[in-house]
Amino acid sequence: MGVAGFSGQAIVATTPMTGRMTRTTADWRDFLALTKPRVMTLVVFTGLCGLLAAPGTIHPVLAFTAILCIALGAGAAGALNQWYEADIDAMMKRTANRPLPAGRMDPQSALHFGVGLSFFSVLLLGVATNWLAAAILAVSILFYVLVYTVWLKRRTPQNIVIGGAAGAFPPLIGWAAATGSIAPLPLALFALIFFWTPPHFWALALFVKTDYANAGVPMLPVVAGEVATRRQIFVYTAIMAVAALAPVLLRLTGLVYGVSALVLTAIFAVMAFQVAVRRESDPANMKPERRLFAYSILYLFLIFGAVVIDRWVLA
């Protein structure tokens, strides 16, 4: 599937920042922005690690195709998310310049792009690898769009807790693409991402609380307050620590992963504790919160890399 027919469409829109009517044209950069490429990087990496950690071998071309499909599926979900949330994106500073709220693209083009990319990624993965992997990819897209974006995001502060499952599917998809089956290790990695998501995202929500409040999104700091949010960050970090150590405790991984998980998670826990005991409400003074958010991204890259290295060492 391509974006022909979309990229040259000129539209007339009112920019949210100035209120002036402007005539603009969506180009390839706007369609790329719809896919949330920075978020996609982590999704692709965890999917790749799931594939590389799987037993057996897979042809390099098929492996590349599988990872491409994970990327396209994640991009499709991001595009549909932005299509549905264009109204609240326009109310938040960090998202107001996205293609739809900024008026560089019309909603129909974004919807067609997201739906087309979804079908293409699922069908290609099914044909290239197997239909189990394709089915999990389809579930991940539908979960992110329908469960998280449509159902949970605007209704409950538990949106991130439940919706975190959407970002936890890639290791399962990568493993299934390589093996045609599901095993305890990718399920453990699913759990790790699931419990990692709340402290990761709530750290961000603490210093962009005003954005969510202005948009009417019931994120935990807005609804329950910052003290409760800080406490929940540490609680979920503790649960995440158990999930992080589960693969080695269950003898699914070896010493390389075990030591890495112990050290990396201990650093995470220390940072989460520092955030939990603070009572700072000024976003400009939230360096520990920003540091935890940044480290949480690095943490997932490093711990999933450790999974792959550990499996290769054992092999």
C-alpha cells in the first residue's frame, strides 16, 4: 500500500496557534509523523528482540519482512490514534503541531492511511511468515485503537494501565513470526512491558499535567493528584521488578540476563523512589521525573538487548 492520492491533497485549515486560515499541502513528512516514528523505534526493537531470542532460524528476508510489518502495524495504530484524537491534540502544546491539529492534513486522508496500512501490514505478515503472528499484530492494532484510544483514554485514569497491553505485543509477534508458536519467555517479556508502561508514562504525565488537564484527559495526575501518582509509580515499579526478574527465576534465561536485569531494575527503582518521595508541582523543576522518563526508555532497550545476548551466549 502506498500514499498516492494523499500526498498532493491541498486543504484549507485554521491553524490552532494563530487562528488564521492557511492553505497547505500534506507531504510525506506528515504521513511519517502520523506513524509516531519515535514510539515506533521502541516497538520495532522489542519485536526484533523477540524474533532474535526465539529458537531456530528464520530466513533473513522473512525476518526483515516481519520486523517491517511490526513497524507498519505500529505506524498504522499511531495514525488511527492521531485521527481519533485530533481534537485533544490541538489543545496540548506537545501535540498541537501534529499534522491534523496543525491543519496540514485532512482527517479523511489520515483515516484512509491508517486503515490501509493496518490491513497491508497484517496481510503481508501472514503471507510472509504465519497467520498466528499476523493475528497477534491485528489484535495489537485493534487493542491500541479501540480499547485504549476510543474506550479508555478519555474515560478513566486507568487508561495507561490497561492500555499498556497494546505496546507489549511486539515480542510475542516477533517470536511467533520466527516459530509459529508462543512460549513462556515472550509471555514474560509481554508482562515486563505491560508493567513498565505505567511508571514510564506517569513520569511523563507529571510534567505535562497541564496539557492533559486542558484537554480534559483523565490522566492519573489530573484525576488523583500528584502524590497518588508518585506513589503508584513506585508501586508499579516494584511489580515491574518482579516481572523483569521472572525470566531468570523461571530459568527461561541465564546469568547474562539475570545480572543485567538486576542492575538495570535497581537503577530504575532508585529513580522511581526519588520521584515517589518528592512533592514538587512545578513542571520546570521536575528533573527527577524527566530523568526517570528518559531512563525508562533506555531501560527497555538495554534489558531487551540483554535477552538477546543471553540467548546467544546460551546457544
